[in-house]
Amino acid sequence: MDEKRIIWKDKEEFIKMHIETIKKSLSENLPKLPNEELPFMEPHLRALYFEAYFLMAEGFYNAGLDICAILLEITVKEKLFMAEISDDELERLDFGDAIEKAKSMNLLNDEELNFLDTKRRDLRNPYLHFNQIKLTKDIYFPTWKIPSEQITPKIIDLYNRVNKGELSEADARKELIKGIKPELMSSKEIRPIAITAKSEMEKQKAIPIFLEIDKFVREFSEKHFKPNQS
């Protein structure tokens, strides 16, 4: 009977390694993120904001973008609730419906509505349904096609040379594609490219997107949620 595969064997060692990984991400990402306390907003909105904040800080970009989209949706619904739309009705509204409802009631201006609708299309729908092909559309990577009759013997030879210490793993990868002209391909041609493309895209774009949403949410909260001082 095959040995059961597990994620970790030594719990303390696993925790130690994970903490080091998180520490590295925090060191890189915290300086890129806002350090000013939030304006007044309801506790459930603050909780969502900081979920997104710490996911970004720790490098969990996909999950962070998911929460960013949810934060925007719940922010709009909070404004609708303040306009006496019941919780029962709000539960039946998706993000797009909530934006349309706010528009029909003249609760938000055109700039706010346009921002929300853009983020709904760019984040909420593709990330909610994990449409990685759509998310990575028009992102191309160099690829090398190795003839099928060559691939197995070539890999076996390189594997043996690495084991003997004749080549490093990096050198073996170079040898594998030596003499082969690269071609640019996207996830449309080779589906597994989508995972690499999506990951690289998120590393570059996730925090800038979060900063846009952070600015919007702060300004929105100051305008719509600030307690009446009179």
C-alpha cells in the first residue's frame, strides 16, 4: 500500500519555514502599502479592508483581489442600507445590481459609479469565477517546442548528468532548449501558461490595484459614512 502523502511531517519546522516566507513578503510589501489609519466605517467594512490589506502584505494576491472586489460590493450595499434598503433586498442584489440601484436612487456620482463598475468587470466577475484564461488574455511568454521523439531521451540524459554533478539544474534547463528557436504563446494556445501568466501579472498589478481601491474606499467613507457632528 502506498504511503499516504502529507503536507508536513514536522509541525514546528513547517511553521518555522512558513513564518520565514511570510516575513520576507511582509518586508517587501508593507512599505508599498498605506500606513494611515482608516476613516470611520462600520466594523464589517474595516474587517474586510484589513483582510485584503494583510493578504496583499503577505503575498496572497489572488485572494487579496477577491476580497477587494467584495469590499467594494459591500461598501455600495452599506450606502444602500443607509438609504433604507432592507437587508433582505440587499441579499438579492449582486454587485452590478447594487451599482444600478445606487445609480437609480442618485446616491453616487458618475465618477464613483464608473470606478465601481470598472472594478466589478475587471475583478469581481473574472476572479469570482476564476476565469484564468480571460484574466491572462494577450499575455505572451517565450516557449520552446521539443520534438516528442527527442524529449524523453534528452530529459533522461540531462537527469543523469545532473546526478553525476556534470551540470547544475539551471544548466540542464538551458541544454534542454539549446538550438530551439523560441515562439511567443499565450494561454489561448497552451492552457498551463495561464497559471504562470496570472501569477506574474498579480505580482506586478495587485498592490497598485489595492492602492486604487484604498484611495476610493477612504474618500467614499469620508464622504458617505462620516458621523454627523451637528
